[in-house]
Amino acid sequence: MSSSPAVIDRSLAQAACIWRRSQKSVQLPMEARGKMAHGGIKIGEVAVAGQPVVAVIAPPSKATPLAFAQVTELAPRPNLKVAVHDRSRLEWVVTVPIAAVGEEQTWDTTFDITIPDAIWLAHLPWDHFTVRSRLMSPVLQPGHRQEGAPIEQLRRRALAAVHELKKATEAIGAQLLAIRRRDRLIGQAEGADLLAALHSAVDGATQARQALDYLRDARDEALEREHGLADEFVSNQVLMLVTKIVRLMGPLRARSGRIDPALQGDRADAVQAAVLDILKVEVAHRKHKNIKFADAHNAHEIEGFVQRGALLKKHFQQALFVEARAYMLDQRLRNWIAAAMAMVASVFYFVGQIWLFANATAASTTFSLLVACAVGALVYAAKDRIKELGRDWLARRVKHGYADRVAHLSLQERMDPHHSDFALARETITLIRKMAPDPLNAALGDTSVVHQLVIKERLKHDGLPILHQQGLVGLKHVFRYDFSPLLVKLDDQLKRVPVVGMARVHLKASTRVYSLPVTVRLHKLGTDFAITQRGHLRIRRNGLERFVAH
């Protein structure tokens, strides 16, 4: 599909106006406005100044300084999030901005959890710890120049469009939550703002689709297929917008079991009607594009829709994953450490043999053959012990002084033909068995045996021009630890507790819940900036329940 720069610029201008109206129409609470302050460009600006569909490899000097400055201002704020990922794994996600061009940043992440000895089961921590790193969705600005094949450019631009639509969804959701906390009544002005924000977000998604159309090429079958997937990806995010609004406007069940009634007011009905119209239009679009949509009466199709949505998300995010070349430092240096300590032990053995020979042949000293053999054996045994103990000691010094594992992060070849390294991660896991205060009466002193698991990572990265010129200004690290070895030692017996109710005694049943203290900290080296999350991990025999922040 051919296009002129004028057509593309007109599309970008329309999308920019749409997103500006959307931002002005939604009045967020103070916390939400702070989070949105570093938002990216408008939903429809993903087409960026009419890029050609052929692959263009631009040298870093071609990126405009204005684009670099704009992207640096729009870089994400450092963030730390802790949550339960699934029944066995706890997840902490770190988001940091990529350093400016020519600069370096170093970030320390520390995870600390204390586990009672009664439920501890010995295991190898490195077998249960994983970390994945990826770039955040692009924040595109006029003047950027995408790298790589047209398919890769299309994927990154689709990610940028979905990212902006997701931020619009979060903004509308924040306003609905603020109304819920107040009195659940949508006023006239608030209803008008919500309707304007809804229509602006959907119109922006439409403009984004039109902008993606300019990358199409009917002669390239793979590119056409990828364009269809990008269209479906954007459509799924529109459906997520509908889902979140319907969920936040309807009755909500709190963790305590209490039902929070639905939002009220005449404008609430108008918003519900607008959401229904948006869904109808989106379903019609999916039918026109032959995109599958779940049937309300077919559970199998709904399951398939959820599965395909997860595959789509993974498919597009693969364009942002960085490649990690990781190795255990002690394994890499094992031979060097062994050689160094063998030299030390050999020096001891050599000196011992000289002393033994000198004393055995001295005129004033008489050694029997048995004594000489015994002394020689002791010297030889001491040499072996020196070698083993010295190797372990030196390995511990390397671990505490540097790291257990080292990972070099580099860009995918599809994004950067030079496969540039841009980050170095040093990871260390420490497991300590120690005494802790009594959980019920700390005045008794340290009477409890606990195991303290500490996971540290120090990340140092550079601000590569090739990242900024493509609007890639954020880096996300996803850490996960699998606590499944502990589950087998948890008590799952159903306990019954008597309670008073309705003039009679009732029995309430429950299984035991374990609460493990967790602390996660993100710190920027060389500054006072730090984010700390403290809380408890609630865990039962059937799996991890949730992380409760303090």
C-alpha cells in the first residue's frame, strides 16, 4: 500500500489531536496524574513520519537531537511492583529508564524473605530463580527512525499503539475508582468526561490502525499476515478497555466478601450504553477482518480467545526481549582458582620437603624411616587440604566481592545488526540460617530458627543511541522465585473455630495461612533515590495466595 508523506502527516495530526482531547477530558486523582505525567505520545502517532516499508539501517548520528530530548523527557519513572504470579511463584518487577545517550546508570535490586525452619525444605535456590529482561514498549516521536525489517518495525509500532491505549484504559479506570471511593454517584460533568475519554481512546485506536496500514505491502505475504495480527492485537486492547470499565462500574466483591454496589446515576447508564456501542462496533470490525470473537454461549471459544490473547501478547513482546548470555562466575573461574591454590599448596609442599630433607640429612638429627614417611605424609595431606580450603575461600571471596552469576544483555540482531551489548547484570543469592526473636513475645530473645533468603542484582547499562532513536526508553526486569518446595511442608488440615451468631454457636472452617515477611528494594547507585516495598507473602498448602503490602 503506497502513501505520501502528506497523508501520513495528516493521519498523525488527527491522532495527536484525539489523544490530547482524551488527556484533557479525564480528570484523574493526584496519584494517577503523577503516574501519567511521563506518558508517551498519542495513540495514533505510531506511524512516525511515513517510514518506508523497506528495511533501513540508520547510523546513530542520523537521529535528531530533538527526538532524543523528547524521549528522555517521556522516559518511564523507576517503579517496583511485587505480586504473586501463580500458585508457586512470587514475582517482583523492576522498571527503570534507559540512560541518556553517552551516560551510564547502575541500579541495585534486593529481595529479602524470611522463612521459619519448620516449613523450610532444603533446595538449590538457583534452580528456582529466574529473571527475564525486555525493553518497554516504544514511545514514538516525530524524528525517530525504526531499525530492522518491516515486520519488526510493524511489531514495535503495534506495541506502541497498544501501550498508549493501555494508558488511556488505566486513566479511565483511575477516575472510576475515585468515584467509587467517594459516593458511587457519577455526576453530570464526570459522565461527560468519561464519555469524551471513551470516544477519544477508541478514535485514537482507529487512527493507530490507519497509521499501521501505511506499512502494508500486498507483495509481502509475511508482512500482510503480521499486519492482521497487529490489528487483532489492537482490537484485543479495545476489548480490555470495555472489560475494565464494565467491571469497575458493576458490583464488586471485596476480599472481605462484602458486595460493593454498582455505580449509580443517569450518566452511569449513558456510559454503559456507550460501552455497549463500542463493543458492537469492535465485534463488527473483527467480523469484517475475519478475526475470531468469543461466543457468549460457547465456553470452548471463550477459553480459546483467552489463550490466543496470551499468545498475541507474547508474540509482539518478543520483539522487545533482550538476549542474555549468563554464566556462573565460579564455574567460569574454577580452573583459574584451582590453579592458583594448587600453586600455593605446591609451594607449601616444596618448602616442607626441603625442611624434611635438610633435617633428615643433618649430622645432629636422626630420623627413622617410619618418622620420615609420617612427616612426608602429613605434609602431602596438608598440601591437599590447603588446596581445597583455599579454593573454597577464594570462591567465596569472588562471590561476595563480585557476584554468583554474570549476565551480559544485548539487543536482538533483528533490532540491531551489530548485536550491541548495553547492560551487565551481576546476581548473588545468599542463604543464611540464623536465630530470630520469638514471633509472639520478642522479650524472650532469639528463640526461633529461620532461613533468610537474599537475592541481589546490580544492573549497569549504557544509553545507546540506537535505542533512543527508536523510542525505546525503558527497561523492565521480571524476577520470579518458585516456592513450590515449601508447599509440601505446610499444614493443610481443616480447622473449625466456634463463633457466636444469631443466638447460637456456629463453626467456621479454615486452613492455616502462613505469613512470610518480604522486603524488596530498588536503589539507584550514587544517588539517594530508592523504592522499598515491605509486606507479607500469604501462603497456604494449595499455593501462594497474595502479597500484602504494608
